[in-house]
Amino acid sequence: MASGTKVRVDGRQLTVSSLDKVLYPATGTTKADVMRYYLAVADVLVPQARRRPVTRKRWPEGVDKQSFFRKDLEDSAPEWIPTATIQHATSVNAYPLLDGSATLAWFAQVAALELHTPQWRFGADGTPQHPDRLVLDLDPGPGVGLAQTAEVALECREILEDMGLRCVPVTSGSKGIHLYAGLDGASDADAVTKVAKTLALALEKEHPDRVTATMAKAERAGKVFLDWSQNNGKKTTICPYSLRGRERPTVAAPRTWDEIADPHLKHLEFEEVIARVEDGLDPIAELAEDKLATYRSMRNKSKTGEPVPDSAPAPRSGEPIFVIGEHDASHLHWDFRLEHDGVLVSWAVPKGPPLETGVNRLAVQTEDHPIEYAQFEGTIPKGQYGAGTVKIWDIGTCEIEKWRDREIIAVLRGRDGGGLGGVPRRYALIRTEERNWLLKLMREQPEMGPMLPTMATRADIALAERDGTTFAFEMKWDGYRIIADVGETVHLRSRGGKDYTALFPQASELKHMLSDGGTVDGELIALGPDGRPNFSALRHEDPELRYMVFDVLRLGGRDLTGEPWEARRALLEGLTPTEHVAVPPATTGSFDHAWRAADELGLEGVVAKDVSSPYEPGERSRAWLKVKRALHQEVVVVGVRTGKRGISSLLVAVPDENGELRYAGRVGTGFSNAQLAEIGAKLRRVERKTPPIEVPDSDAKDAWWVTPKYVAEVQLAGATADKKVRQASWRGWRDDKDPAEIRWEA
């Protein structure tokens, strides 16, 4: 890859170079392999390191050359990497904090192979907390193998569990084994160190021929050195899942106790660890930071309507969100919340977010909230924390430009009619002391960009109603548009004519709904764990499916396409739904009422239908107007840029008004590891030597090309004036669509 190539990782822009440089000569492992590894394990590594200062050990020229430790964040690092400071005896150092896969990718770029962290984390106010874990480093001396070290580890486990401490083993990837036991944070580092030392001395006394707790190297021959000192608040240990700078790319790999007891125990290399993580094996998950522990401790889920999840937040893909709530409690204030590290980092702003420059507002940081809180509105009962009424003042997506322990800069894009005025706004948060910050609107504001299609479509509805059109409103379902023909058998097809009968195993239920046969139009959706439509779940194995029927085109031998919508709707409502086939409600009330319902239910949007309109098959009728809560666009994949996790972005196109395919930019976020693997395999089957359309040289670098036969759907912030997607995020394949059908939305 050429020097200085820009890629996007998790929505962040990153400059990478020399990805083909070999960092492990013995195995030919390159910088690209290192980056691939760290991105593959990000979801399990980051929770172990989150809010811990990261000391990096770097090998810029490879593990057979000189290495060095680095504490301060490199001057060349992107501004969005968060930092926190530590006062040392002779210096103040600003350490990076590992907040996600983009920061891991940066570490790989600068050949920071080893990541070392202490046993404590920074608190929300930026001050070091008490240790949340105890660690024992079992270091085999000369003449001692890994199997003998494992025997001592099993004895340590017994003692720790007798103390009420569950522990997890980690083969260090170097020589020995590390044992981690979770703590409640009540004791300081000195107290934890004393406990670890006492344990080590007790084992030394019981097994003087096999164990030593003495620092002197002369005492270690033929024994396992039980290093208790790494619990000192100034010391660090190799982070679980970190690579090691050894001859081969081994990993500090969390293990099960059954593995430790195996006499053939060995250290693992990075490809083996990737496979374990992909199989869902994460033995140290129980020691991940629970960022919602404080939030849960302050709420009684049986007495408040607020969301109170039982476990730590799971990783969430997609663009970060923000929400600002108007909270009428003991004192009226505004709750300002930004998504970061899987939670909503929160501040109470007594006078509300400023809407003009030159105004500073006090913002007091509060406990982190769950992502689900973004949709919460209602009354918190008296006697409960925060008692009072909560209303959403504005909600939308946010772009984090900088996140440091004393400065945060974010661009917020709210909703039409929201408190921010429906325009993007760039805010800065500056910490003044502990939990007190200043919130201000920055002088340099983002460009407005083109008007959103939603705004234009809503205006069309208002104008049409003024001219006498009566609309009915249906929910916009997030799935595949499917026509069902019912006769002696049931056939499902897309609007383009593709057969999708096999996609819906419960299709025979339609024969019970249409006993005399018929044809209906609807949306095939998959339900996620929360019971809401989830587009990506359509590609899961054995998804929970529903066919939402919203129109009837034929009953028995009677063609209804020429009848007005309200007549067809009356006949549709006379049909009997089944377990997997539903007739969702429609309303002739106001658009705003339907829009609020879609928002509360987390649905894709609203479809406004002229009640007098006939059914126009295959037509983009102005009698049916779609209004989406988020901007989605169908695109045709034409190429692949290589980089992080093997694929850095997809190059996409959209046909113009004449049906000619035109380049439409890149999609570089929203992918899971599993999706990237599936996408790569799918596209390699249609790889071609030349680009199928004209692509700018700046985007064609390091690309390989594919036949433009596959359609995907992306979420985006809008389109540029020259018809390129902005901030596009992957949603999934649209196997129900043909490239010839695709056009720009609105």
C-alpha cells in the first residue's frame, strides 16, 4: 500500500502506510496481519483495557530489531484518540486510552505490538481508581516448562477461590502464565499488593522446591517465580489479547482451566486466537469493565420506567448517537448524552445547550447511561433518583472529532424540528475540574450539506393535503418487499421477479389467509432480540420472520389493482392474519401522529398513501410517499479497497436517470468481522480484472474489481452535490433487488 493512504475504521479516518512491512521475519507476519489481528479481537480486547493507560512496546523495524517503550501518545496520533494524564515523579505523561478498534488500528500502524496496562482504571472524573483486579505472574525459571507452571497455577486457583476470588488464567505468550482475579475496587494498590505477596509467600513455604516469591533471579532455577509485585499501582502487565514481540506472533491468550490442566498446554499464536474469538470463546469476559455498574446501583428497576439492563453493554455497530433530554426534576436541566465506548456519557446542563457562539454553559458529568436510554421519555417516580419528567429535546447521530480527558469535540446532527433546529452543530466540552465541564458552541460550524430527502417528502405531503388530497399512513417496515401469489401453491417474488419462496418457510400460512387464492403485497421482515424489525437479521441462520401485508391486489379471480386504496384496504382488513402473516394497522390521522408512532416503535419510517389511488405495479407513484427516519440508499458494489480486516471499504455505484451506472463513493463502516468475511467470499466469486465503471484514481488505489451484480443497502448522512454518499454505513445485502431497479432516493 502506498505511503499515507487514508482508510476508515469504525467511522474514524486513519492514515496507514507500509502495510506489507514484515514485523515477524520468522513467520513472514506483516503489519497488515498485525492490524487484521487487532481488529479481529477488538471486541474482546478493548473491554479489558478500557480506561486503563496503555504503555506500548514498539518494534518499528520488526521484532528482530530494536524496540522501545512509549508512554505519551505519539504527536502524530489522530486527535480522536482519547488520553488521560498521570503525574510521575519527574514528568506528567498523557497516555492513550483504548476506546475501540480505530485506536487499535493506530497502534498497529506504529508497530505497537505489545500493550501493557495497570490493574486499575481511570474514573469518569479522570482520576485513577482503586484496582479492579489482582494479578499473579507465574514466571518459570531455568529448567521449568509450561506444564509445571500450570500445576502451580492450579494451586494458586484453589487458594484464590478459597478467598472468594474467581480467577482466569492467561498464557502470557512469552514463557509463563498470568492469573487475574476480579476485585470490587474497595482496596487500594498497596493493600492488594500485600494480599498477593502473602499468597506467594504461603505457596513458597508449602512448596519450597517448586515455588519462589523472591525477586532475586539466582533463586529461580528449577522453580516458578510467583511475581506478586505487578499489583503495584505504578506497574503494568501485558494486556490480555495483546500480541508479544517474540520470534513468533504469540498472544497473551485467556484460557479455560481445562486447557491449563492439559499436559500438552502451549502458547497460542495470533491466527489461533482469531479462530477462538470468532467461535465466541472469551474466557476472561467476566473481568471486562461494567461501565453501567454505577447507573444500576442508583436505580430500582421495579420502581422506575427507565431502562436498567442486567449486564454490561454489548458492542454496537453503526454511527454513534446523541440525545439531549429536557429533565424537569428538582431543578429543570438538560441531560446532554454522547455515545462513547458502548454507553451514553452524560452531563447535566442547568441552562441547556447554547445555540449561539460566545456562550459557555456549565455541564456537570453524571454517571454513564445505557444506549437504550436514548429513547426514554416519561416520569421517574417520586423517591427515585432523578424523580421528575423526561422529554427528548433532540436526538440523532454524532461525529466525535476529539475525545481527550479534558476536551471533547463532537458534531451533532439532530432531527427536523428538534431543539438544535434541524441543523448540524459542533460543540466542545472543556473540563475545568473533576466533574465540572464547560459546554460551548464552536465558532467553526459544519456545512449544512444538501436538504435531507425526508424534509422534501414531508413538504410534498403538506402541499398535497393543502390541495385536497387525503392520505392514509402506514408504517415503513425494514425488510424485503415481497409479492405473494396464492393458488394451489404459494409463490413469493420480489418486484423484479426474483423467486423468494424458499426465504419464508411459513409461506403456506398465506393459504389460510387467502382461502380462495389471491395476490398480496407486503414486506418480509426479521425480528431482532428486542422484538423490533432488524434488517441485518434477515441473513441470520433461522431468523424469526414476519410477512407484513399492506395491500391486496387480487382476491380469487377479482383484480383489485384499479380500485382505490381505501377499498382495497377494507378488503385487506377482512382477511384473517396468522402466526407469521400480519396485517399491520393504517391510520387516516395526522402525519405527525404516525411519525411519532414510528419513532417510538423504532421503525424505518412512514408511507403516506393517497386513499383514492389505484395500485400501480412497477411504478414509482407520487401517490405513495416514503418518509424515512434515517437515510437509506440502495447501491451496487463495483469494487473493494483493501486494508483493515482485509477490506477497508467497498466502492459503490448508483444508476443515473437513464439507467447508466455511475460511481457513488465508498462504504467503510458498519461491518462486523463475520460480515467482512462473508462479503469478501461473496465478491471474490465475481472478481474481474478491470473496473466496470470509471472510478477516480484517489479511490481506485489498492482496489480490486467485481462484476456489478450485487445490490446492498447503506445508511448515510446525505449525498454530495456530485452524487456521492456521505458517511455511508453498511446495512446489508439486498438480494431481493436487481441493479437495474436502483435509483437515488428522493
